[in-house]
Amino acid sequence: VTIDVKPARIQSGVVSATLAIKNTGTGHHFPTYVTPRVVAEAYQESAEGRMLKGTQREYIIARQVSPDLSEEIADTRIAPDEQAVFDYRAPLKTGAVTLVFRVRVEPDAFYTGFYRSLLAAKQAGKGEKLIRQALRDSTASAFTLHLQRSPLQAADR
């Protein structure tokens, strides 16, 4: 995939920026099936590197299905040579100095949801300990594919 970020703009107290993810070389939809899930997110950050509350926005790229695979909930995957565009728009928060764009891949997202549903419904039975371990392992598999911090210029304010 190719990721392109347009610089942040501040106009009338609103921060806006764009992240585009293009499927440039997979030869199939990105991501491939119900797992993994890709999360593009953006948020404003303080000088201390903390996410400022109320500024986070997300765009999910995935094929989302019910845990028993009987129902498709959404399909926002990117076809070959196509792109998804995530437009960030939020009021400029007091103390914001940076806009952060991150693309996170959750390789085991479907399984994470499946394990959670088993545990919530008390259906793990004698395998509960193993299902809890599988849940921990599946959540720990997430990784950052792209991270970009852009200063919010004082001149733009």
C-alpha cells in the first residue's frame, strides 16, 4: 500500500487534513478477508506528547462480519489500484501542537472479537483459560504500519 498525508490546515479554529491509503500492489482487496482490520486514526497532541481528549477520529478499513460469519456488517476494504481517503476535521484544541496520523494493523481482529463474544456469552466452558490467553495474544499482535506527526503551525491559527 502507499500512504499519502496532506498537511494540516487550520481555518476558523478547525484543523483539517487528509490521509489517503492506496492499494498499489497486492493484486487483491486490502485487507484480504475478515482479518486483519486496518485502523487509520488522527488526533491532536500536546507538547508533552499526549493525545488531547475529544480530538481522535478513526476510519476503519475491513470486512466486518458477525462472529458466526452469518452476516456481513460492512466492507470498506480497498480494491486493487483504488484508494480510501480519510478526512480529518476537528476543532483545534487548546494546547495542541501536533497532528498525528497513525495507521494501525490488527492482524487478529476477527479472532479478538470472536474470543470476546465467547467470554461475554459464557460459552468458553472448560477452555476459558485458553480463550483468555488467545484473547491476550490476539490483541498483542497489533502493529503500527504508518506514523506521522505534523506540527500545527502558529501561522495557521
